[in-house]
Amino acid sequence: TPSAVNKIKQLLRDKPDYIGLKVGVRTRGCNGLTYTLDYTKEKAQADEEVIQDGVRVFIEKKAQLTLLGTEMDYVEDKLSNEFVFNNPNIKGTCGCGESFNI
């Protein structure tokens, strides 16, 4: 979303060594999987690259099917500021929202 693009641009502005963000998933929480976000200096051979309004996001190979069709947003409210993933593949989430399953 435009909000996510703007936030990523802001985060990378002071990090000239990094070319974008890498998105992945890992096992965690009570429901199985959670998202990971890291700065990256290079594109791995198996990464899927998404370019949106000049922002480069790389999706790790093992996360590509899990994230298929997912929209990344950045939401600010009174309690938190965070990236949110609107993933149509999710079948369930844990009560605290930390993890999900597909």
C-alpha cells in the first residue's frame, strides 16, 4: 500500500548500504508461522523481487507460496505503529495475533 511504501522509504533513507526489505516467515508462536522483516544489502538468487513506487521488497523463497496474494500495509494508531500483512491464504490466527497457519 502507499502507506507501506512511504514507511519503507523512510526506514531506508538513513541506511544507504541497504537496497530494500526482505520478507520471510518462520516458525513461532502458538499457531505456527510469523512474518519476518529484515534490511537487505543484496537480492538472493531465489528471492522474488517486488518493486512498488521505487521501493524494493524481496520475498524469501520459502515464504513465496505462503505470501502469494498478500498485501503489505503500514498502520499507525494510538496504541501501535506496525506493518500489517493482509494474507488471503491464512486459515487461522492465534488469540494474540502473533502467529498464523495456512
